[in-house]
Amino acid sequence: MLEAALQSLASGDPGAASANRIAKEIGATWGVVKYQFGGVDGFWAAVLHRTAVRCQALPSPAVSAGQLHERVSVIIDILYEGLTSTDSRAIETLRKALPNDRVELEQHYPKTAVALSKWQHGWARACQEAFAGLHVDPNRVREVAAFIPGAMRGITSEKQLGTYTDLDQARRGLTNAIVAYLENSDSS
């Protein structure tokens, strides 16, 4: 059922964020969803957990080796490819269907909110680990971790929509900007 949800959500169809519709598509009933997941909130939390297990934020060995520029470049490349994956497209569709307001999300979808929060904390931790051993300010790493996903979603959106912009140049520019910002933050 979770795989069916991911495939349905990855279509980008706003109606795909219906657990009832997904259940019907695989020949199940709403009762089955409710029994297995406790309702739509548990279902969405399980979908997010499944993607988190498969993605594992960043592959540490690939990122935590090399100098600053190499590490940033690897992160940007991983996100550039990863944000077009089925799981990533599914998460984007789900996020669009959920309340934007954090308080409202936590009130109506508490399990889903926790799962999204775990994603965010996992990403922040992965970024801290990626720059371990380098002399960079941890506060700047947190700032970079906060804006990289949005910046990469923008670049990836351009890739999906088609553009006259050189996206390799855009990625190099973003990498160089991040490196310059982190290099000037020597915390030693």
C-alpha cells in the first residue's frame, strides 16, 4: 500500500493525496487503511518514514571526504538527482496537500508533522556530519542546511520545466557561493 501511495503521489496529481483513492486503486477499503495505519495521519507518516529509510539523508562516506568544495559539490549533486526521484516527487505532492501552517499541521496531522520534523532534523544532522573535521562555523552550516533544499528545489524545478538557463552553471554558482560563505566562517 505504501508503494502504491508513493507511485500515486509521484504523479503530481493533487487528487493523489487521498488515502481513500490510493486504497481504492489497489483494491483495498478505507477500513484497511484505518486498521493498518490508524487513519490518514498514520498513513502519511508511514509514507514519509518509508522514504526516509530509503533515502538516508546523505551518504556519509561520499560527502565527508575531501575538502570543502568537494563536499558541497557532492551534496548539491546528490540533491540535484535525488529531487527528481519518485520518493521526492511524492513527498512534494503530499506537502502541497497538507496545511502550510505548522500549528494547523501539528493539530490535524500530528504523526505526519513528527515525520516531517524528523526529516528536517535528519537533514540538519547530515549536513553537520558532512562538514565535520573542517573549520567551519556550525551556525553557518545550520543556515546553509536550511536553505539548500529550497534552492535545489528551484534548480530542479527548472530542470523539470525546461529552461534556457545552464543548470550546470547554476549548480556551480550555488556550490561556489556556499563554499565562499562557509570558508569565511572559520570557527577555530
